[in-house]
Amino acid sequence: MLASLTIKNVVLIDQLTIDFRQGLCALTGETGAGKSILLDSLGLALGARADSGLVRKGEEQASVVAAFDISADHPIKSLLTENELEFDPTVILRRSVTKDGRSKAFINDQPISAGLLKQIGELLVEIHGQFDTQSLLNAQYHRGLLDEYAGNEKELSQTRQFWDDWKEIGKKLTSIKEQVGKAREDEDYYRRSLEDIDALSPQEGEEENLTTLRDKLMRREQILENLNIAENGLQEIENLSASVWKALNRLGDEGQAVISAMDRVNAEIQEVSAALGDLSSDLDSSEYSLQEIDDRLFALKAQARKHGCSIDELPQKREEIAQILDSIENQDGLLAQLIKDVEKAKTAYQAQAQKLSDSRHKTAKKLAEKIMKELPPLKLDKVRFEISVSELPEESWNENGMDKVEFLVATNPGADAGALNKIASGGELARLMLAIKVVLAEVGDAGVLVFDEVDSGIGGATAAAVGERLAKLAQHRQILVVTHSPQVAAMAQNHWIVMKDGTDSVKTNIIPLFDQPQRREEIARMLAGAEITEEARAAAGKLLEASAA
């Protein structure tokens, strides 16, 4: 509920605080006293457009603070959580606007954007006037109102799940079709690419091996020349060694020690000679020529560039291409299965959406009948109210089902029912909203409702009926009504009078009327006008007695 409203420097209001109560709260006062300023101030706190014209003359800034007491599971909690804001069952909205039009918004002293403030405000308060019946005029809200009354939360949740499943499989089918279609277009390219790679038969690590061998072959001539020099020198050494060995051998016993050393030298020389022979043999027996190696490296690099990979990644690329070709060959079976899955998901969605539709059709008739019963006392006995539930074309199906829901009205007997904003007048719309809200109260809507002159243009028994229905609605939630009707004011549990005070500068004050004599005097004024008579006081007393009965 709205616990309090504090207003400072808004038009004719310098500063005042209103402590509201639960139930039906009436705001009365003479025309021009400032009742509309109170609603404008509340609207500012709820996120309405900040208008510099609201700032009181001579002041730099206007501000409004609205405090609400809400339940711990109120929808506002999830909204605040989504926006990383702390939640408290006592919600304090604060809004300021300067004379140059700049505004600031806060919730529980946490700064927020004007857009978020508006979202929060819409969850807390709904304001209805003769020309402010947004949820009634906008057909987008009608389905939600019907589903809320029907208690379709579970059916809606399941419908949305089936819708998501259907769309998800549909997206997969579309993606696969696109992939397969492109693959078919490129099939010849993939087959040629596979043949080219298979012709090369690339091996992992081959580039490094070929590069190393190429470097060796490029140094081959120089190596062979040096090997030849080394072999010739080694031959000379072998010849000298043989001469030395012969001379030592002729020394007899005296040369035996040296001969043993010379034998070891000859053995080392033979080992070196064998190693040089192996090196020469390796170079002579190379599997590839330098030209062959260059040609293969060029071919491998060309294939790597073509496929956007390294030479070592060519074997992996070959497997990828082979898989694509395999999927092309098996695509008919894959697509056929996906098509079956999509149709199965669509059928499941339709079945669930039909259950939801059946509930809507059944509830629409029941809800329309109940609303029709509320219309005659509101001087709308010639009005026919209908709820149309029609099937949408398939391309318009959505997560909320297959139905278009629209509230329709005919104001003349025999006339076709049409859209509310094209058929009903402003006063009729306000009373229609009241009738609808009275019936929808059965499902426990906990929002604060504000009605601005919902009783405009009516009086007598009709005004009394409006008051009775507002009082009935107030059994389920807090109702604020700005009224000029004594019959409506008499039905309120709480009553304030808005009036101008001209003793200093002109300003607006609000005075609570919580005792019977004060209320009787104000209702008498509403009945009689400027000069209050005893007859008016007596009539006011009867209205108050009737409301208490």
C-alpha cells in the first residue's frame, strides 16, 4: 500500500505530508484546490515525465517522496534483483526536478534511471482517469488480464516451454539446411581438394624433415670436397704410417714398445677412414635430389595456403573435408529426421496451446458475464461487453499461444461490438475499468489503484453504485479516488479535503477528516455548494449512515 506522500515546492504546494491508510481513500475539495497537483506529484514519484512547470514559483527545485509497504514476494523484488539493487519491503521512491528540467530518481536512497523508476512505479500503482485507461484500451494487455483471471500460469509456462523447444529445433533444421546447401554447392571443390591432398599424402612433421634434408643437400658439394681432401690427407698419413711401422720393425726388440703404440695409431686411422667413407656414402645415397625436395615443399605450401592452415595441419584438414563429404552423402537421412523432429515439436506446441486456448474461451465467457452484471448499476445498462478469443494465423503464433484476445464493447442495442477506444466515451471507459477491476479483484491483484474523477458526469443512484463498487474493490487493495461525488466520498473509510490557503501566499493544504462531524460537513458542502444548509447536513448524515450499514 501507499503509506505516505511527501511533497515539497510543487506548484501551489510548499510542503506537506499525507499519511495514507488501507482501504478506500477519498480526496475531495473544490475545483482548482489542487487535487490534480497531488496526482501529478504522485505521478512524478512513479516515473512520469519530469516537467519543470511543476516547480513552485521562486524555488529552485521540487521534490516528491512516496513510501510504500509491500509484501516480501512482490514482483518488484525480482526487478530490483535484475538491476543489482537491494530490496526492502519498505519502498521509498524519491524524485526531484529543477526549474531547468533536470531530474534525479532514487529508490531507498539508491540512484536509479527515470526508466527504471517508471517500471517500478507501474508495479506499485495503477492510475485511471476518464482518459487514462491504458490497460483497458491497449489490446496487448487483454490477454494478460484474461490469463490472470483464469489462473493460466501453469498452462502458460508449459506453452512457452513447448514454443522454445519447437523454435530451437527449427533453428537447428534451418542451420543444417544452410550448411548442407552450401556443402552441395561446394561438393566438387571438396572432392578435388581431397584428391589433391591424397595425391600428396602429407605426413605430420614432414616440413621440418624436408627442410633439414634440403639444408644438408645444399651443403653437399662443399661437404664432398672437404671429405675428398680429408680422404687424400688420410691416405698420405696411412702411407707414412706404413713407412714408420717398417722402420720400427727393423729395430727388433728395442722397437717393440714403440711398435705397440704405432699399432694403436693405425687402428685410429682406420676408424677415421671408415667414418669418412660412411659420410660420403650417406650423401651419395640420398633418396631425393635438391630439386625434388623444393618441388614437394612448394606443393605442400600451396595446399596449406589454399586451406588456410599449416603444412603439419594438412592431414587434419583432409579428415575434415572427408567428414563434410560424408555428411553430404548422408544428408537426406539427417534432414528427414530433423524435419520429423520439427513437426513433432510443432504438434506438441499446438496441443498445449490448444489447452490454453480452451481455458481462455471458457474463462472469457465467464468473465464477460460477470462484468456485464456490474454494468447496469453503473448506468451502463445498454452497454454490451464481450471478450473475443480468436485464433491467430500461424505466422503470428508465439510463446503465449495461438490466440488473439480483445475486449470489445457495443454501447447501443443491436450494434456490432468494437474496440473500446473507438466505441466508448471517456466516462464510459472509466466506469468499464471500474467494473473490470471489481471482478478481477477475485484473483487477488495487490496493486494500489488510483481513480481520478471516475464518477464524472453521473450522480444519484449511479454515483452511489460507483461508491459501492470502489468500496468492494477496497476490500482487496488500497484505493485512492479523487471525487466530486458525495455518494462516493461517503463510502470511503478514509477521507481528506484538499483546499487552498490564501492567508499568506496562495498554497494548497490537505486536511484529514477522520471524525464523523468533519466528514459530514465536507459531504454537506459537496451536496449544497458554498452555502451549507441544515438539510444538506442531514442528507450528508444519511449518506454516512448508509455507507456504514
